[in-house]
Amino acid sequence: MQTNRSDVADLIYFLAIARHRSFSRAAVEMGVSASALSHALKGLESRLGVRLLNRTTKSVTLTTAGEALATSVGQPFEAIDNALETLNRFRDTPSGRIRINAAVEAANLLIAPVIPAFMARYPDVEIDLVASNRLIDVTDAGFDAGIRYGGTVPEDMIARRLSADIRWVIAASPDYLARSGTPEHPDDLMNHRCISNRLGDDRIYRWELERNGEALQITVPGSVTVDQAQTGLVAVLGGAGLMYLPEPLVAPYVQDGRLRLVLTNWAPAGEGFYIYYSSRRQLPTGLRLLIDFIREVRPLGL
């Protein structure tokens, strides 16, 4: 069969669905409705005479024919994307859309503070930022890059540091400490109300403390467990208990007296934030500019 313009557009939609295994997530990436994607795929399957997807109310999977088509056309379309991206170097004002999946703390502490100045310098670059602590394959999910703490970056990715090391501290409100007392040793945490941290892989984090070469990992009594530090921070500010947090997140509240740090001589420093991306794809111009801008501005040091 002879390929026409509709086939090319529908193949692009098909590849997005194949990456995400989801009509709704592919629709967000492509900027169209899920129903429009479904209609386009039905038309493509009708013209090709084969079923490409198995669709149920809970899942989307590729048929054998769909797998073969995705493999065959994926590389040519990626080559076209790369060729178009190289044209950005000839523009007076770089443009394009970049999709980033970032840990929530990275989105709030690292990306959000630089966005106003970055957009003023590069007004035609569009940033699509998804803040989530869930560990995903950013390439398969259709993102250009991910941002995580250094120790959690996948080994098969290119990684660049975006911040200095980050100190981890235990904080509480003055009201809570007045009611419950101030812990003087990590063992005292067993007698306190603590807010626990759930990691991106669903594990409950064990608080890591360190002093003079002595390292401890403590499973604290968790009256509350959260998967985002900001959620726990609100509770801590209200006097709910103690929480283990990145120092940049609590620094403003410590400065204005709304929070106090405890066990500060046990506070360790961990790896800062890194941005990572696949070595198999050309780095989009907008992403390169954002990386350079963050390293220039250094919102969390470097």
C-alpha cells in the first residue's frame, strides 16, 4: 500500500500508545483526546487490515503485528525527530517541547525556582514537568529526561549533576518539642511520634544517621506515612511530630522559627540531584539549554 499523510500522523499516534501502553497517557503527550487517538488507531488498523493493539478496560498491549510495526517504524521516526531537532541550532530563538519526570523535591526546589528566568531567556521552549517519586523507565514513558537523587539514577543512563550534596535533617515544630521533649540520641526517637517516608518503590525509608564514623539506620515508629516530603512537612509544621527531610526544604521554616532541627550532630549529607537521559537518543536543544541554565544559576549549589 502507498503511504499517505493520514498514515504518517496515525503512525505517530500509534508509536506514542506503544510507548505508554495507555491511550490516556499517550493523549497527554500528543496533546489530543484519548477518543481521538482511539478513532485514529481504528482507522489505521482498518487500512492496514491487521489488529495492532489488544484493548481492555484495564490494559493496552501490542499484538504480534503491533510489535513488528513498532520495531520497524520506530527508528525511522526517531531519525526524523533527530534531524528536525538539529535545525534548532540555526534558529535565533530555540524552540521545542521537553518532557521531564522529576522527584517531587527536585521539581519544587530545583526546577520551579529557575522557570521564570529560563522562560524569559528562552520563551519558545515549552517545559512539560511531571513531579512524581515513583520510579519509572523515563524513556519508555516518553520523557526526555528524569531527575532523581544521585543514588537512584539508573546505571544505563547518561547522568549530570545539577546540585551540591544535600544534608538530611530531623525537624519538628517548637510546640511539639515543648510537649514531647527534644531527643538527645537516635535511641530517643523510639519514644516520639514520627512521620515516615515511603520511597518510590513502596519501601518505608529507614532514617539514616551518622556521627564520627558511626552510621545508623533506624525504623522509626510511624504514626503517619507519606510518599511526598511536602505532605509530611505540612503536618510537621502543625505539630504532628518529627520528620526526616532534605535541609533545603525546611531551611525557610527554621529561619523564621516555625521549625527546629534536632540531632543535628547526626545529620548526614547525601548525593544531590542528577538529571539523566538515554544515550540512544539525541539530546533535545531545549533540554540542553535547561541543564546549562540550572548549572549556571545553581539554585541548590553545585
